[in-house]
Amino acid sequence: MTALRWGILATGGIAHAFTADLKTAGLTVTAVGSRRSESAQEFAAKYGIPRSYGSYDELVADPEVDIVYIATPHSHHLACAALALEHGKHVLIEKPLTLDADQAVAIRDLAADHGLLAMEAMWTRYLPHMVRLREILAAGIIGEVRVLSADHTQNLPTDPDHRLNDLALGGGALLDLGIYPVSFAWDVLGAPAEILATAQLGETGADTDVAISVRHASGGVSSLLTSMRGAGANAAQIVGTKGRIEIDGVFYAPTSFRVFDVDGAVVEEFRAEIDGRGMQFQALYAEQLIAEGRTDSDLLPMDESVAIMGTLDEIRRQIGVVYPRS
């Protein structure tokens, strides 16, 4: 068992997935907080969590909680992360980090002021297949990366009252789904030099389908697609001057990939074999950082999370999506 004690803030679907993986990995979950006492109690009973609270304030005030996982809609990430940080808790914040880059800066700076870890829960960065993929790229096995493509497409609720279609909650395909291919392109090719985006908007004004073309400062280009009106392969491909990598769907979850040389022969195949969904790897990494006295992730530094939010801001500007709170 770990010395760090986790608190779960909010009890929606992503909180269930994350907590199940924490338990699978043998990590310590001490408390859960919800806006409704009943929800917190049910959640605690399901996962064997000792304490439950009917408010976020009570959760972050618990002296036996060391780190808080923020699982609210992204429209509430800033307020909840700030609440936890002000109470001396480290935070792991569901992706996307916030609604916009300004809010992301506020979390980054507040964490730095308090000497605490703030980390975006982009769990893909910490998965075994991504660790191996970065090793392959660093070794130059496929040469210089020139082209990347990735899609994240799902068939999600069309109800205009649903969170996913509510602009006040940051609804739309871009922040809920598009964050995965955008962050993936950042991971492989780095910062954009030029972004071109187009989209279809739904009846609430939220983006339902988005196509993004990026020219990266590193010299490569990426083509990224996201939609919440139809489910696609959710696969990815990286093409270099000496070969390519084909990542099976779902590319952002534990999966398999193949490495091909320039003649099309398979030179390596990777298959992920893990327990649970895979969300525990980011938690284990966060615990390692804290144990080492570090307050930033080298796999996804807060400065990069801020910059990625800036990329999402530019895409939203181009497609004409404005959140009431931003």
C-alpha cells in the first residue's frame, strides 16, 4: 500500500473508472466528496472508501487526504482545483485541464505558489504502449517524423440538455474528445506553428464535428479529427522518413501497435497487457513525483498543458465556439 491517500472529488462516470483502477493497483483511497451526501455514500460503499462527504469543502479539509482527483466537468476544474490547493492538497485534474488557457495558467501558478503538484490527468501519456512508442521515436527507428494522423469519434447523446451539448459546461466534441488527438500530436510533434480548423456546430452552438490540420514547428504536420455524432476507428498513425507506426483503436487507451520499415515489413509489434482500464499509471506517476519532492510531470509539464489549452482556444476561435464562462 502507498503512503499517499487519495480523495475523489465528484462521483460521475470518470470518477468510477479512475477509482476502480486505483483499487486494482492497490493504492489508498481515503475519502470521496460529492455535492450530494447520498452519491458520496453510495460511491464509498461500492469501493470500500472509509469516509464520504456531502460537499467538496469537507473533502479537501480532511487532514488524511494528501492528493485530490478532480472529476467534475471541466467548467468546474479551476474552482475545485483551487479549493484543494488552498487546503494544501496535491491535485490530479481530469482532462482537459480547464476551459481555456487563462484558467490553466491560474492553476499552474497557484500550485507553484503552494509548492504542490498539479497534473493534468491525460492518462494516455503514462500508458505502456506510449512509453514504448516514445522510445522508438527517440531511437530514430522510423526516422524523422513527417506526418501524424489521429481520430477520436464517438456516438454521444444528442439531448440539448446533456452536459456534452451545454456550452456553459464546456460541451462539444473538442474538449471532451478532441483533447486526445490534440495532446497526442503535441506529444509526438510538439508545438503548432500553424492551425487550420473547421467544424459543424449543433443546435446549442456546441461543436459536434471538428477537423484540424496542424503544421508543427518541428517540421511535421498532423491531421486530427473528432466527432460526437458517429463512432470511428479511433486509430492513429505516425509516418517517418524510414518507416511508420500504426496504432490500433483505441489509440489513447491500452492497445497494440506495429512498426514498419520503409519497405513495409513489420520490425516490431507491441501489445498492451495490463490490469484494469489503465488509469492507474498516471496515479502511480503522480505518487512517484511527490515521493521525489517534485511538483511537475516531465511527461506532461503544466506549461505544456497550458500551451495545449492555448491550442484548443485557437481552434475554438476559428470554429466560432464561445463558452459563456470563458
